[in-house]
Amino acid sequence: MAFDLILRGGRVIDPSQKLDAVMDVAFASGKVAMVGSEIKADPGTDVRDVSGYIVSPGLIDLHTHVYWGGTSLGIDAEEFCRTSGVTTAVDTGSAGPGNFAGFRKHVIERSEVRILAYLHVSHAGIYGFSHRVMVGESEEMRLMNPIDAVAVAEANRDLVVGIKVRVGLHASGTSGIAPLDIALEVAGQVGMPLMAHIDHPPPSYEEVVARLRPGDVLTHAFRPFPNTPATAQGTVKKLVLEARERGVLFDIGHGKGSFAFRTARAMLANGFYPDTISSDVHLLCIDGPAFDQVTTMSKFLCMGMPLPDVIAASTVNAAMALRRPELGSLKPGSVGDATLLSVARGKFDYVDVVGEHLIGDRKIVSEGVVIGGRWWHPKPSPKFKQIAG
């Protein structure tokens, strides 16, 4: 087999294979071809010296908003992914059945970065989210569109990975938990997982997780008071533990208002790690407090979560949540995506959504991106010298 690209001599951390060793990674025909030592290059193979850097499977950000130009909260996926090392951006409900076709044609199909989507059960998705206009789309029950949501999800199974709904005082207001019940019906009809957003009560955290099924995702899982998963005494609420036991997945979804160090410390102290780490990046938080995926990952690293677990929560765990096992791994035959990372040491100021600061001693930095088995970013790349090809 002729290789298109070899990453030479990096520290390969691939939780899907329980790998953490200095190795080479070879790519061919858009896929991972081989992981091993001193892989032989062919004439014309692009060989990059990545010694001293971490090579992970391509990072997956399970919660983003990248319907740029079609929604007020959307950001540019490619620009974001260049700086944060993300190779798969999962848009979570920016579009609903009434405007998904435009999202697909004008953003997803034009993007070099892979974009997958949770389809919102509300007709136009998250349409009113800006500094001046903030409308909870789930409060208006006339916008709930389960019949068309089923049709659009069925017609776009190559891109739609699940159904999204937002509930809480800000998102569903006087409609309470009813939009969640409608979304669960849609998810059941199409055989897809649900991602549920939660904000201030009502409904309560416990009411929401009690309804979720195995494989469903609760995002904003480590949100601040009110509606946290931890008790005032610092233990994990019983219904939260029961939900994890039956297979509900807990996603970070940092965003503008949905992650608190206090909550995270309590959960980690109880051994309750998030299943997935995601940024919930959008226009109102890309300049802080969320910033990007690697900053969100860095916060967990600085709170004591081991680096391989942090990477797992942004690769293989996310791929399993998406039911896309070909992603988030460097196993031969997997999609040929990889992220090059470094861990800087020093003093770094991190902030959560309530303004608490954490001075951390480490920062995960995105250094380079491989997409579809080809070197994608940065170009040119003085750090990663091309030693052949």
C-alpha cells in the first residue's frame, strides 16, 4: 500500500486502542492505514516530523453552532477548527426542519471540515439568539414540528445524528418540559438519540434526566446553580447516578452560561467524569468564556482529569455518542483525521460562566490538523518539517 502521509515519531494517544506510545501514523486513501514504528515511506509520501508532539484521533466537538450566516449565533466552522484542532464539528440544533436544507447546501456541503448535526424539533431551530434578541424557541409550541422533523431526519441520515431540544426557563419558558416529550417522540420514531439542553428550572435537572433513554445526551451537564447535578453537600444527585447507570450520556456544552468550576469539582471529586467534553461554541462565547474545544479540555486537565481521559472525552466517547465508530480513532480503516497537540506549562487563567477564575498549570494547544488523510493545517508548517515527499 502506498501511503499519502506519515506522521513520524509523535506521542500517539488513542484511547480507542488504549495506545500511549511514540509511534508513526500512516494514512492512505483518506483513511488511517497503519500505526507502528519506523513505517517505511514511499517515494512521494508526505512525511512530517511530529516528534515532541501528541498525535490524537481528530477531535470531535459534540456541541457547536456553525450555521454561519443562517443563524445569529453561528460561527465559521473552518476558522474555528483551524485554531481548536477539531476535525468534526457537531452542530446542535441551529437548524430545524424548516431551514435544514439551507444549512446543508450553503454550509455543510461547502465545508472542508466535517459537520454533522442534531436536528432541532422546533421549525426554525435556534433562530433568536443574539446580544439584543433572545427568544426561547421551545416556548412557542406552535413552532414544534415533529412531523417534518421526522421527514427531514429520515432524508438526511448521512448528516443528522440525532434530535435536539432545549428546555428550561430561558429556552422553553411557560411550555416547561412539554417540548422534551415531543422531541423524544421524534427521536423514537427515527431511531436516533436525543440531545437535551437544560438551563434554569423549571423543569428541574431531575425531571429531565428521568425522561432520557440509554444513548440520549444531556448537554450542559456541569452547569451552575440552579439546576446542577450535585447536591449542596457536594454529592451527586441520586437520579443523576441512576441515569448514568441506564446509559444516559453527560456532555459538558460549556457555552456562555453552562459550565461552573464549582459543579465540576464536586462531580470529579465523586469520580463522575463527563462522557464527552464539548465547547458549545457560538458567537456569544467564542471570545470567552468558552473560547474553543482545547480550552474547554484544558480546564478539565487542570482540575485533575488525566490527559488520556480528556482526549477520550473528545474522540472515541464522542464518536460512540454519535454512533459513528469510524470517527474518533486511529485504528486502521478509520477516517483519516488526526489532531496534533502540545501541553504547555506555566500559569494560565481560566474562567467559567459565573466569573470564577482558575489558575491552571497546563494548557492544551492545537498545533496541527490532518483531515481525510491529508495535511490540512497549518500551511505552510515550519514546526512540522516535511522530511520527504
